[in-house]
Amino acid sequence: MRADGERIGYVGAVVDVTQEREAQRAINRAQQDLRRVIECNPEGIAVIRDQRWIFVNRALAETLGYASAEDLIGRDAGELVHPDDRRDALELDVGPTSVGTDSLPRELRYRKANGEYALMEIRPAALSEFEGAAALLITARDITERKRLQAQSLVAERLLSMGTLAAGVAHEINNPLGAVMSHLEWVEGRLARLDPSLP
């Protein structure tokens, strides 16, 4: 402010940003807490963008046999998928926004660090923003052992059914056979009484 060319003061505006800064700090703390929760989650969790791993939690890295999640970051997510399952995997990443929150789980085989394949149950979900852009969130659970046990259970059920069927058939055969044997014994007894010289 000037009066007669002489500076007599200043005009300024002061805005209290305390609440905004506190809100930003709360957001930052919540994001850090969420990241810790994801890291500690026993379920495998990953974020994929443009078919590249941009985030992988420790559980998924360990499930796939890697010492660290960093071993997967930046790699092509499709290279670990079994060749027969790649088409299904590509459908997941057609565009993150196309994956609904109610997307059904899919079963894909992923190659582990030792070269073996693990059957993984994958649940996809779209993220509108992850580190500045849309991405695809997947949760992954190794169901290899569960499927093996289910297959064993089916075999056991089939064997049990066959055993039950065999027991039923044996029972059905034994009943008339028992009656025939009983009648033959009766006939033998009658014949022996009629002619004692018969053996």
C-alpha cells in the first residue's frame, strides 16, 4: 500500500491450512497402513498394469518360490502363466476398468521359480488408480494341494461306489444261489432215502 508514493504497508491474505495438512498426513498414514496390511496378508496379492507386475506382496512371491517380491516387479506377468492358460490370463488385463468387482475366480497355472507349476485361484478387480494410473488387482491362492485332494477324494468315492455295487451284486447272486443249494441238499436227502445205494 502506498500513499503519496510512499510505502505505508502491505496487504496479504492468510489461509489456515492446518486441517488440510492434517488430512493429507492422515491419508498418507492410511495408505502406509493399507500397504502394511497387504504386505502381511497371507493371501497372494499383486497389481498388474500393461501385463507387467508393478506390485507383488511377500505371500505371492513366496508361493511362487521367489526370495523377494522384487524378483517379480517389472517382469511380464504372462511369462509365468502356463502356455495353455495365457489366453485366459490376457482376458484379465483387457482393461482394468472392464473387470467388475464381482468377477468370478479363475484357475490359472503359474510357473514357480523351480520350474514346476502351481494351480492358482485368481480373483481380479479393477483399480481406478494405483500409483497414478488404472491397474488390475489380483488376489491369488495356491489350490494345487486342494485340487489333488479333491481328485483323490473322487477316486476314493468311485472305489467306494464300486465296492458297494460289487457287494450288492454278490448279495443278489448269493440269495438265489443259497436257495438253489438248499434245494439241492433237499433233493440229495430225498434221493438217499429212496435208494440208499446212491453215493
